[in-house]
Amino acid sequence: MPPDFSAVRDQFPALHQTVHGKPLVYLDNAATTHKPRAVIDALVRYYERDNSNVHRGLHALSMRSTDSYEAARARAAAFINAADPAEIIFTRGTTEGINLVAQSWGPTHLKAGDVILATEMEHHSNLVPWQRLAARTGATLRLVPVAGADAEHGLDLAALDRLLTPQVKLFAFTHISNTLGTINPAADLCARARAVGALTVVDAAQSSGHEPLDVQVLGCDFLSFSGHKMAGPTGIGVLYGRRALLDALDPWQTGGGMVANVTYADATWKPSPERFEAGTPNIADAVALHAAMDFLDGLGRPALAAHDHALAATARAALAEIPGLRVLGPKAGSPRAGLVSFALQDAHAHDVVTFADQDGIALRGGHHCNQPLMRKLGLPSTVRASFYVYNTEADITALVTSLRRIQKFFAG
Ligand code: C6P
């Protein structure tokens, strides 16, 4: 039996509304999750009481802001078991964290002949920065293939071993595919990369709010995630980097807050994390992210993962019964993250999403920022239902009823 989190719904104000006269069934959590009252309150409390700039002032409010901001950093370190809060850089989100690595590490560590390795299932945010870095440095970008439907759209690990040559300097991969629901064996992938001396960048956008995460167990060098996909606010994220690596990196952006000494001609940098946080940071959202991490750990992340996996398995089984519906990714019985992507014969994904919206159901339809993967799968787009702690089996029943109605309509 999956853990029962039904009481948690009451803590999410946005869930208690009707859409087109129907109770909202929110199944677009892989795009962004809703926020519990504790997170909203933390944000309001910060602005009502502590609002002030950090690291600069000596007055009471500034000191309170600085303490809260640095407490959020220590909380983020504990959340992913980083050895040192200095390994936590606050960013705008997953995308910015990956770009930070590409811009800071890339140009000084890559040359023509080197290889950057990514995979065919990467979100554009973990693909395009590497394309640009390769073009800029003369390095080559190679991709680990995604296996076919019979192999459940997992990574082709035999191909990975062939691709992992000593020329590979960096391997960037997603922990969980936002389109397929595949959970990649992140610790194993990091170990294989380490064996050839390559650094690893883990895109944890879809795992940070759903799975227990321990960077020391994963053995990764960098890991990036977004607050808004884990019950936290938009505009804040975390880039984890191993301390020794960060201290040897040049900054990406420069300006106030990150400099040790400045003359009219030159400047020197503070160590990490300040080196990578130029300008006034997003203090309020870091403080609210702290509340989100407390909230998730209060529920218990293993229980949260079990809940999301169980809902996805139930949804997968129920959707597979609908005529003309093709489910992507892991098969029944295989591990699957809390999302199900599918294509309905005769109906474009955008039409399915529009029709479901009339039933009060929020889905996502499109290429999910995975255009090359969609082309490879031979699909213009898919529909995606993605689950979080407040979803219940009743939401799946509503989804299936709506999809059956839509299927009949389009099948004529
Ligand atoms: N995926 C989705 O609906 P940002 O936008 O920086 O918070 O996250 C980017 C990102 C990176 N990697 C993966 C695996 C992701 O899923 C996402 C965001 C959303 O699937 C928006 S496209």
C-alpha cells in the first residue's frame, strides 16, 4: 500500500478551486508543483519582517536576512547530503546551474579533441548549453542513445561503455527523464564516468522533489535542481559542486558580492559560494525553499517517492487499457518516476490537453523541451500526467474518465 498523504491536500491553497466548473485535478507537477501554506507563509513572513539585503549591512534586518539566507544554504546542503554549505550555489533554477557549469568550467577545461557526453533523453536545458560549449571550444558533443520501446526507452548502457573513452571530460545526464519517466541509475553512471576521469553533471530537476538525494552516494561532481518543482518558489534553484572543483573555477558572472579586492584595473574573487553569486541574490525565495525542504523531509522522502511511483504505476496500467493509447517509457513492473507520457491515436496532444482542461484536469502536451527525443520516437508530441504528494487515486479515475471521453470523440 502506498503511503496515504490525502490529508496533505488541505495544506495547498491553490488546489481548492474549480476550473470550468469542475474541481481542479492538477497533474502538471513535472512542469511545476503547487506550494504548501508553510512555503507561502515563509515568503510573506520574510517580506513582512526581515526584508533587507544580505552580506552588506550591519543593521538588525540585514543580519537577520543574512542569517536566514545562509541557513537556507546549510539546509540545502543537508537536503542532498553535501559535505559543506560552500558547495551550494543558489541559482534561478536547474537551467541556470547547468549554464553556470558550462560557462565557468567549460572554456578553461576543454580543447579540440575533447568530448562532452550527454544523452538522447536530455531536456534542452541539459543539451543546448553543451552544444554551444562544444562549438566554442572545438570539443565534440556525443550522445548516449535511448534504447527502443522494447528496451523501455532506457539508456543504452553498452553504448555508454563504448562512448566513455579517456577523451570524455564531462558526462551530463538527467536523473529522471521528464518525458519518459525513466529513472537513470545515477550512481552507476557517475562511477562509470569517474573510471575514465570524466566529471559528471546530474540534472536533478525531476528528482530533487521526489526521490531521496545524496550527492556523496551518487558520487557526482555537479548537480542542479529547481525549487519550483519541489513545493518551493519559482526563481530559486541549487547548483551543487564539489568544493575542490568550485574553488578552482573562474566565475561566470561578475559584480557586487563576489569580489575579494577590486582596483580600477582588476579584481580578485571570493571563494565559493559567493564567487558564483554576483549581485543581490534571491533571498526571499531561498528562505521559502528552506521551508519547502523542511516540508518534504517532514513527510519523509522515501515515502514521497513510494507514493509518486505507486500513482504512476496505477495510472500507467489504467491508461494502457484505453484503445489507441500508447504509453512511453518503463513497462508495467519496471521502476517509473511519478509521471506517465502517452500518445493517443487520432488526437493531437494539444487537443487532448484542451479537452481535459474542460474537465478541470491540468495536463501538459507538447515536446516537453525534448524536441530531438520526440523526433527519434517518431512523435510530434505527447500528453503527460505527472503526480505529486497531494494527488490521489481519485485523480487518476478522473483522468481516465476524461481520456475515454476524448478518445471516443476523436475516434469518431
Ligand atoms: N521541465 C517540464 O514540464 P527549469 O526550467 O530550469 O526549472 O528546469 C529545466 C529542466 C531541466 N531538466 C529537466 C529534466 C526538466 O524537466 C526541466 C524542466 C519542465 O518538463 C519544463 S519544460
